Amino acid sequence: MDDFQATVPMREDSTRRGGLLRGVPASVHPSAVVEVGAQLGEDVVVGPFCWVSSGAIIGKGTVLESHVTIVGDVRIGEQNRLFSNAVIGGEPQDVSYRGTRTRVEIGDRNVIREGVTINRGTEKEDGLTSIGHDNFLMACSHVAHDCRIGDHCMLANGTLLGGHVRVHSRASLSGAVAVHHWATIGGWSFVAGLSRVLHDVPPFMLCEGLPARPRCINVVALRRGGFSHESITAVTEAHRLLYRAKVGLEAAREILRSQSMLLSDVEQLLEFLAMQKEGRHGRAREQRRAA
């Protein structure tokens, strides 16, 4: 995201007209507003009635379809596609926010559908809301302040992330899922539609309910992701010991070790659960929350 091919020079009236000087390899619709200071990479398309504020940097090949709002300190990578009425970089919906300069960073090849909102960070952490690469955010999903989303994640329609949430790579959240602030969604997990996520979601698990609980492993994603039969079997046994037999974390570790099933994926799961246990209210990161 460091290589931007063009800094777009603006006419004096560009904040009203969105006009570009000739020869700049970016396309801006006459009805769009691109403020002085905004940087557009090569082949960027800014569609009708978009607004790009002066603090924005947009990488090459990214397309803003129409009525997209980019406000504040926002850095967007390459080959992204933003659909109508998406708002990126809006102020945090946090009553303690006092106008501190914070930012949003978005990687490459993300699809951000209609009505998605992504708020910039707050000073409560490091002032950053970030989204990685190759993610798909469906219509009307919301990413609150200070959230971090990894790579290849999916947020289905109406998914709501509270502040300070972490979504690890390859996680999927189905429609109308609501995630409590400071919660963590582990990698390769799946959260079923209409679930209320109050606690951390362990990696590799399929969770569902009010509140959401691990029901089984996310076997479809693991198979599609190329996990070995041995690894899937070990994670399945770990789930059985932890959530059905309920033998406890350390006992499960010893049993899995005795069965030669303490593989790297199982170790990752157990480490995640150990951190969750050390946290508060079923959320490992809750202990980072200011009193």
C-alpha cells in the first residue's frame, strides 16, 4: 500500500466540482467531490456523487461506484471495489471521542457493498481501524472504531462489530450477527446468522445461538482450506473433550498428547482458550479495556 502512482492535482474549484487536470490517469465523475490534498492512484475510478476528503489516499485500480463517502484520514489499497452509500472513516460512535486525529487503513482486493460503514479509531488503543486483504463486507455491515479484520474474511448482510473487535483471517460471520465490543473471532471459524456474540469465538469452530456457543467444528471450511484429515480429526477430538465431555483445558491437553493429537492447529486452539480464560467475561481482550 506504499506505492501510489499519482497524486491528483486539483483545480481551485475542485472541492465543488471534483474536476481533474488533463493527463492524470484516474477517472472522476463531474458530480463527485475530490478535495485538495486527496491522493488517487493510477486507474482509480470515482463515480457519481462520491465525496473523497483531503486526508484520503486511494491505491491504483480501486473503484468507488457512486455515492461513496471517504472522510478523514483514510488509506485504501489497490483493486478494491466500494459500492453505493458506503461511508469509510466516519467519526467513532463513542461518546468519549473528542476529535482526536485517528485513521482507517484498508488493504487490497476488498469488496465493500452497499451501505457499509467503517468508523475510524479512537485514542483508547492506537487510533486505528484496519481491514486486511481479500475481504467481503456485505450490505449494511458495520465495522466500529478500533476493530481489526484480517484477510479473506466475510461479513454477511447486517453484521455488526462493536468497538475493539478482532476478526482473525478466514473467519466468516453470517447475516445479522452482532459482536460485543472487545470480543475476538478466531480464524477459520463460522458464526451462524442472527447470533449474539458475547464471548470470544475459538478458531476452527462453528458457533451459533443467543449467546453464541461452539456447536461443532467448521469442517467445511477446513476441508476447503486444505487441512489434513489428521488435523481435522484432532480438532474434532479437541472439541469433543472441551465442549461435550467438558474435561477442562489441561486435562484435554494431556489426553490429546497421549493420543498423539496435539498438533499445531490443536495447540493454536488451546492457546486461544487459555487466553480467553485469563480475560474477563469470556473475552481475552476485555482486560485491556480502560476502567
